[in-house]
Amino acid sequence: EKGSVALVGAGPGDPELLTLKALRMLQSADVVLYDDLVAPAIVDMARREAEKIAVGKRGYKPSCQQDHIISMMIGLAKEGKRVVRLKGGDPMIFGRATEEISALRAAGIAIEVVPGVTAALGAAAALQVSLTERDKARRVQFITAHAHDGKLPQDIDWRALSDPRASSVVYMGARTLGVLVERLLAHGLDPATPALLVERATCADERRIGATIASLPGKVAAETLSGPCLIFIGAVFAATEGEVAPAKEAAQID
Amino acid sequence: EKGSVALVGAGPGDPELLTLKALRMLQSADVVLYDDLVAPAIVDMARREAEKIAVGKRGYKPSCQQDHIISMMIGLAKEGKRVVRLKGGDPMIFGRATEEISALRAAGIAIEVVPGVTAALGAAAALQVSLTERDKARRVQFITAHAHDGKLPQDIDWRALSDPRASSVVYMGARTLGVLVERLLAHGLDPATPALLVERATCADERRIGATIASLPGKVAAETLSGPCLIFIGAVFAATEGEVAPAKEAAQID
């Protein structure tokens, strides 16, 4: 059998938000290379005989880590292994998939990409807030606030991000939140714009900090955050200002 | 038993891209109200005893249709039924979920929202093109090109949409493509910017038309389109210019 690599989205956190296809790929894998951010309960869904290898937290390790992951994938596929590269959320959103796909293609390895529920949509569902709403939000945008060097990227289109009629979601936004908010306010975003931080979206220990864009950095500074965080900004989040950590909803339908 | 309503994302088209949670909700439903755009194979995954009711194509019926759907959901939930409202893609992206959630809350009905793989991410995975890429696309944005009246919305932030360093995805964009492209070019978008139309993303009969933003309307006009379409615009799509309909990849990993 010829080896192959599948880049598979593990979804936002809740293991039930895995797709049927992702489950099938995990259950037919020889090797699973998984991001540290992927929940153990999801890794455990892989075929029992599969070798499971943690390959480092996204965005917080030196880039040689990325080269090492690529070498491993190519080596394993060339041995004839079915490799699953399991990534948090969706592989095509801030997942550095381009580097992996290019290298695998250059090595002649068969590739498949299995999409996943991206964290922003998992969190929006849990909040029960639509990211689009006629008259309030015609446009949805996602950015990452975490460049290669761990700082806020320099080439952000601040005007696009300050548009009051868009819903914005900032991935990996907790560390650079103060600078981000300064720049948004400097570009004219109303300080009263609703804003919300969600930590560990869709996980059992999800936390929410609701505020306005101006007051969010202060409220966030008062909390200890350890999981991945999303920042939501926009008029559609008006009803979430009262949210405080922990904010897991009791009323689930069984 | 008290009735309830779950807004459930059916994913982009391929039935395997349903989440495990969506499947569980479908298999415990008493009634499934589904958009016409949802594939029959997905509706068939619902519990055998569940009543399955088609509730009209999204965006192409009068708005009284929406009021009727809401009344049905409330009535059925008040009878004690477990209602699943099955929507194409993700419920929180251009799914008009706000109107449904507000009405259900006002009626005191228990609600749950189950996210799904949104069409843009399903298509990106099939294309094997990451929507974000360091240096090329720091920002991803989704808009709908289909307002209430079937025309292009008037309040689009054209400057944000013409940003050469963003990846843009236009939902329901086929009908208004000509006007959209005119406006983008007028706002300074390079006519050579890669652009692509994807019809029926992730379905067995998916079609792709690759072009530049300037040449896309002409290429699209030469084709007959009948399914839902997405328009992709941005530098990351450079490799897709050669795509022509039909473009389903032969090399799937089994």
C-alpha cells in the first residue's frame, strides 16, 4: 500500500464536534500526529493500533518544530503509512497548512484535507449568537493576533477591522489584546462596541469574559488564562456583556 | 417531556462532513425541519420515526416563509416535540438564526445550537488551499452578495473587500457577480487577483471555475449553474486558475 497524509480538522474542542469523516480517518490511521491543543478524548478516538505522537503547541514553539513535523510526515508516508495530521479547529484557518501541503506535494505524497468546525463557529454556537445579521453585520472576518515572533502582526488592515458593521474574531488574541484594542480605538472603533473573550471554546471548562472593547483588556487582565482564547468584537455580541467566567450554560438539551 | 429546538448545521454538502453531535441530534429528533439545500442523504440520517419537513430554499422565497417556519417550530416544541432545524453549512453564518433564536426565546422554548463546517471551509479543504497564509492573507472574510431583495447589498465595505492581503469568500454570489466585480475593480482591486467560483462545494458533483477577478464573470456566464455557489478571491487562490468545470479530484484517499 502507498502511504498518504490527511490533514484533519479536530474541531473547536468538544469531541462531539468532530466530523464523521474525521472519525473515519482517525480510525483507519497508522500514525496520528496531533497538536497539543487537541483534546485527549479526540486523540483517543484514533484506531487502537495507531501510533499517536504529540507534535507541539501551535504558535508557541520555534519554527524548526514545523520542519521536523514535515520531515516526519514525509518519512512515515514513504514507509507506506497512513498518516493523520490532526489540527485544532479547521486546517485551512491559521493552521499553517500551506507549508505542509507544499512540502508533501513536492515529495510526491498523496494528500487529503478534511475540514473541521473552526473555533469561532463553535464558540458562536455555544453563545447562541449569529455572526451575521442583516443591518448589524454583513461581513464576518477572522484574523490572528499572533505573528511568527509572538507579537501583533504589523500588516493588519486596521480600517477593515474597525468597521462597525462587521463581526470580527481574533484568533490567539489574548497576549496582544492591549495593543490590539489601542490600535482599534485609534482607528475610530466606538469604545462602547461589544467585545467578548472566550477561552477553551466548546470545552466543558469554557470561560467567557463579556465587556466592551474599551473595558475588555482590564477585565481580562484580572483573570488567569491558560487555554486558547478567541476575542469577539461587534454589535451582534451586545447581549453577551454580562458574561463572566465561568459561564458554561446549564441548560443543555439531552 | 418538554419540547425543544436545536438549530443544527448540516455542513457544506458531503454527508460525511456532518458532526457527531449533529448526527446524535438527528437520531433523537421527533421532527426535522430542513432547508431544501440540505442533501437528501443527510436528511435520511435522521431517526426513522422522525417527521421530515422541507421548509424552503434559503434566500429565494418570500419572508413570510421565515415567519411560518418560526411558528411551526414554536408550535411543535410546545407539543413536547424535539425539533431539529437543519440548516446548510453552519447556522451562525448567513443562516438568519437571530430571528429564529429571538422568537424561540420569547416563547420560552429551550434552544441548542450545533455548529457545522461552513461551506467556505469545506470548499477550501477540497481545493487544498489554506485561506490564511503568512505574507499573503492575514485576514479571512465572508460576505453574502444576496440581500433581502435578491440584489447586491448596498452597505458592503468595499475597501475592506478590496484589500489585496485578505482572502474573501462571497456566499450566494453567482447572481450578482458582475456588479460585485465592477465595484471591487472600481475600489482598486488588481484585475489580475486570482478568483474562483465553486458550485456545490464538497458534493460529488462539485464544479470549479478558476480565473482572475476580471475574467471570472465572463467565464461564469458561459456555464449553466444550478446549485449554491461560493466566490473565492485572493492571492492564495493563484494555483486554482486552471480549474475548469467539472473539477472533482480523482485522487481521494480511501
